[in-house]
Amino acid sequence: MATELTSTQWIEILQNNALTKDLDLAIFQTLYTFENHKAYASQVGLILGAHHGSLNFEVGRYAKRIADTLRHKLYSKKRKER
């Protein structure tokens, strides 16, 4: 399910403590310090004091939490329309 998020959706996601953990915010904040806001997980890991594998794993889990939440909202909306 490929989806582009709106600014409003991103704001809701970033403010939702059940979705966005402190580590997720730290990863974003660190990425924004790099040129063009791009970096390898190993570079981010050096700054955060974390192994790149655990950061990659967390980004994957974060994406899954977001996708599951959006899928649930879409399913709930369709059920209400019936």
C-alpha cells in the first residue's frame, strides 16, 4: 500500500505518542542536520550512539505502525459508509 501522507497526517502522526517514539523523533532530528536531510543509518547511529541495524529496524517498525494505523482508519471509514 503506497501512500503519500499529507502535512496534516504527518502532524497527527508526529504528535501521536503511540506511533512516534522518542527514538523516531531523534532519528528525524539527526537526519535534518545532514545536507539534503539524507544520511546512512551508520552516520545517524554515530551521533545517537546506536548501531545502524537497530536504527534500520526501528524505522521499519515505525513505518509499520503508521501503515497499520492508516489502514485501520481507512477500514473504519469504509465500514461507517455502509
